[in-house]
Amino acid sequence: MELAKRMTKLKPSATLAAAAKAKNLKEQGVDVLSLTLGEPDFSTPENIQEAAIDSIKTGKASFYTPVQGISELIDAVITRTKSDYEIEYQTNEVMVGTGAKFILYTLFQTILDQGDEVIIPVPYWVSYAAQVELAEGVPVFVEGHQSNDFKVTVEDLEKSVTSKTKAFILNSPCNPTGAIYSKEELKKIGKWAIKHNILIVADDIYGKLVYNGNVFTPIATLSEKIKEQTIVINGVSKSYAMTGWRIGYALGNSQIISQMIKIASQATSNPSTVSQYAAVEALTGDQSQVEVMRQVFEERLNHVHHRLSQISGFKIDKPHGAFYLYPDISECMANCGYTDVDEWVSDLLEEAHVAVVTGAGFGTKHHIRLSYATDLETLNQAIDQIIAFVDQKQIK
Ligand SMILES: *Cc1c(COP(=O)(O)O)cnc(C)c1O
């Protein structure tokens, strides 16, 4: 049977593909160390688990809910956002959905017509471009400056604006680089977006995972005008170790939100009811576990960054947030006789049994992404094996 033309263009998620490949080798009995996945390695905190169990036992979890999400959860999102960032939203400006990823999908379906352009800074999270294309939009990539943690400036953005530019995706802290935009940088970007009437899609999902005294500023908090120009994307996956529960949310313009809910009403209906009750507890209950997990990530980052930066041919600035490292390995590749980062990554997996994600999936040619959402022992062992691999490959 002939499949839809859009399928020829659609690639599977590079991060999920890398993880699947590692898992495959594992199942063949190979002892693979995987640094591929973008999810916390902690179990969901106990109080959240209990709330979920309670919603099952009391029968609440048995039924559909409003597509937008249960009112307790909408209120919890509003209250948490207000108390964390001093910014206020109304009930009709919020939706809860099946993960931030699906929320983003509904957003692009809502705002893009064929040929509309979305500016995406490089390197970018793998799904942005694919989702824009699924909505028949056109991703316009803007290369950030490696010397400035790959962040883009208004000057860079200005060159990419056309009459078709609809939106700009801001992911701070960034997956894969861990970069965080400063308040000053964000103010300029906000002004620029208002001037051109470009919607800011602020993917704030790593907002609570910032390290070593760095500060995350949500762009929507900078002025009332910028807030009106922004759709905030967030969720419980990363901050509360709840990736499997699939709860994300969006905050912003009620007209856009209501259309996104309409798409969900035809695609998924409400996000899983048991997960919604769990998310209420995550957002309203004891927050101390968030800080405990953050501190563990910070310790790992400091240790792993130090070790990786000593590997011959690895160039790596210290990330400020999220849980990834994104070293430039161009010198290492050259020293080892590689021109293609995919091949380097593939050989690392097959010969050294360490799985990382190729930077090609994020739009750059000489980088790899390593996740430190893994215990220190695994991280240390993986780094030992990377060092041995590089030593052995160096052209003598
Ligand atoms: C993990 C991630 C998401 C999606 O999270 P969900 O689990 O779908 O809520 C969105 N954006 C970025 C940048 C991510 O890394």
C-alpha cells in the first residue's frame, strides 16, 4: 500500500532511536552503558505515587475527565506557576495534555498553515522540526554561537524573519546544550518578537533543573506584552521524575489554548486520569524532592563535566541547566580519522559499548549528547570506556 507522502519526510526521534539501538544490543547480551535518554533515573516521589493509588482506589481514575484537564489540576498549574514565577494566568489560559510533546504538537497544528515558518535555534530538541513539518510548516534553523553557549541573538534572528514567520521556539534551559538565556538576552528577544508579531513558544520544561547558582528566567515574566506574545510549555516529566505519566501543560492566549484543546478532543481526549491526580499532588504537595533530585544532578554534572573536559579532543563548556552535556568532538574525530559523527557514535556503541546520541539529530555535525540522568557509577564506567576508545583510535 502507498503511504502518505508526509511519512517519507518524517524521521523517528533520534534520541529514542539511539536508546532503542542500545536496548537491542543489551538484549543480545552485550553490557551496554546508555547515556542516551532524556529522563530522570529516579522513581516518582512517594507522595505522588500515593495520590495516584488513591485516585484508583476511590474510583476517580476510572473515568474520562474534561479534555482541558480536571479543574484541580488546572488550578494546581496556575498556583504553582504563580508561586514559582510570580506570573498569573486565568483558567481559560491553561490546558493539560498527554505530555509536553503532544501539547507542542497541538500548538503547531493550531497556528501553522502550509508554508508558515518557525524559527528554531540550532542545536534544537529533536521533535520541534518534525512537528512543525507535520503541520506543513517550515522550520527555519538559526545557528547559535558556540562561543556563547550556542545562544542566538536578535541580530541572528532578524536575518531569518520573513513575512511568513509565525513563531520562534525558545528552549531555556536548552536540551541538548544546557544553556540558559539571561534576562537581558530575553528582554531583547521579547521586544523583537513583539515588533514582528512572532509568537514565542517558550519550552520551560527544564526550568527547575539549573545548577551552580545559575538562574532561570521565564521569558513570559518580563512584561505583560511579552506574556501576551508567549505560549509557555511545561510539564511534570523532568522536574518531578514523571516521564512515564505523560502530563504536560501550556499557558497563554486563551484563543490559541481553546483550539489546542479542540485538537486534543479529537485526538486523545483527556490525558490519563490517574496521571492527572498524580500531577495535582506533584504541583501542590511537598516540593522538597525536586530540590533533592536537582542537587544529585548538580553533583553529577560537576564531576562528569570535569572528567569529560580532560578527554583529548573534546571541547565542552559547562552547561547551566537540564541534564545533558554537548561536547564538540571535532578535534577528537579528526585525531581518530572520522569525518562523520554518526559513524563515531556507532563505533563507540559497537566497540566500546557506550551509547550516546549523535549531534546530527540536534542539527550539528561535530557534537554528541550525553545524558547524566544516570547513576555516577555508570557515568564513570562509561567515561572510562570512552577514554579507552579514543586512546585506541588516535592515529599514531
Ligand atoms: C523531555 C522534553 C519535552 C517533553 O516532555 P514530556 O515528557 O512530553 O512532557 C519537551 N521539550 C524538551 C526540550 C524536552 O527535553
